[in-house]
Amino acid sequence: MIRVTAYTPARKTLWNDFVKKARNGLFMFERDYMDYHANRFTDHSLLFYDDDDLLALLPANRVGNELISHGGLTFGGFVTGRSMRVAGMLECFAALRSHMVAEGLNKLVYKAVPHIYHNVPAEEDLYALFANKAVLLKAEVTAVIDFRNPPPVSRGRRPHINRAEREGVSVAESEDFETYTNLLAAVLQERHGASPTHGAAEIKLLHSRFPDNIKLFAAFHQGGMVAGAILYLYPGLAHAQYLASGPAGREIGALDLVLTRLIERYGREKRYFDFGISTEDGGRVLNEGLMRQKEGFGGRAVAHQTWEICLESL
């Protein structure tokens, strides 16, 4: 019989220790990451026990009568231990439904962890979603290089890389998050009328908590920062959380050189390089130019899936 327990700060160490050993545990599921913006979300994270054995965690927050896993994370489905099996996941979903009914929740929005982020296969939840009549709410597409068999860089990218090298652009790790987030904000506003999810203060805070996992790499030209990328680093994967190039950087191909240097570096250490999603409006609109740029470096499509279960329809 699966027992569901709500997360409390007293369980922080237990939660974090489980994440570090989980089959699909990521540093952004640790409480020092999840709780940095706790004031924006009503946390409703859950722990799932079989007797006294902790089987799984569910990072989640509550909005009205909806349970969202998780509104403050790129994705965040069940985090599972080594003993999890398909039948156990079905039991976890049954226990979750009962918990939701008891808490007056009638809808689950579930952002599955893409398989490239798993340490070992852990897609029992995708089958359980199907078995519970989940509906695909969003499919966002990202471009990913598999370093075991990477496609070649397209000839269309090579002139940009060569131009940056001729112009003397240098690429280096930096801790000047203030300058970079200002550059990023200007680019997002100019091109999409949007703002970064994280401001400079938040990025610096997260970097201070996870210095080995969150890094900034920037391109410099004539003494100024002209492009860059913030990377989230996981055991088998490097994820470009933010990419940006200002007008001066775009003119001389600075971002292409940043990506080239990162691919060269992490191709020796990781299995995957994730460029980040290239869709808008919940995946309904493909940013073809952005996706084409990433595909030019050898990225190929992986879907980020968001599912919805309405208890009233079961």
C-alpha cells in the first residue's frame, strides 16, 4: 500500500539525499534550487512510501484546484529510486489520485523529465500517464547532440565560426552575470518582447549554491561581452539554459564560436548537449530560424512533453 506524505522543510535532507541517488535525479530538484523562488509558488511536493521505504518524490505546486509538477521548473515529474518498477508507478499514480481527491485537487499538469536527463531508463511514468488517460497538453522541441554519434556541423555555420576567429573573439568562463543578463534581456525584448525567467540576482544566487552545475561562458570582442550562454551541467548532459548574442556579436558570429567551444569541451565529458527549446506558444509554433541554427551544429529533435489528467474524466 503506497502512502503519500507532504514535503516539509524538516524533510529537506531526506529529500535531497534521495534526489542525489535517484535514477532521474537532477540538481534542480534539490530543495536549495526549488526553494529559491518559494515565494512565487504554493509548494505541494510529495513523498511516496511503500511501508517505510521511500520510492519516489514528486516536485509540485498547487494553483487553485490544480497540481502542477512543477510550475517553477523546466520539467519535473516523478523522481524515482532504483527499486521503482512499472507496477509500483501505477500504484503511485493511484495513491496520487486519492491524495488529490482528499485535497480538493481535480487536475494534474505533469511535465515529464525527458529521457536524455535520466541516469538510467526511468519512463514508467509515461506508461502510467497513458494508463490514467492523460492528454498531451504541450510538446515542445529541443535540439540535442548525441556525442556518441554526432552529425557534422553544417557548412552554413562554418563561415560564422571563421569570421569570429578572424575578428579575434575570445571565449571564456565568466562570473559577470550582471552584464550577461542585461545583454540577454535586451535581446529577448528586441526579438520576442519577453524578459528572462531569471534576473541577475537570481542567477548569481543559484550559481553560488550550485557552482559546479551553473556556469556562464561568454564571448568577448574589443573588451566587451558580445554573446554568451548559461549552462546547466548534469552528470551526462550539458544544457544551454540561455543563449544570447547582441547586435555586435551577431555581426561577427560570436555565438557560433561560443557554441563551438562548448561542444568541443563537453563532447569529451558528456553524452548529450541540449541547446534548449525552439518553440513558442506551448510548442504550437516552431521558431524555424532558431531550430535551424541549432540543427546546423548537429542538434536533433527531442520532445519535452507536458501531460494533463482531469480526475473528473476518469
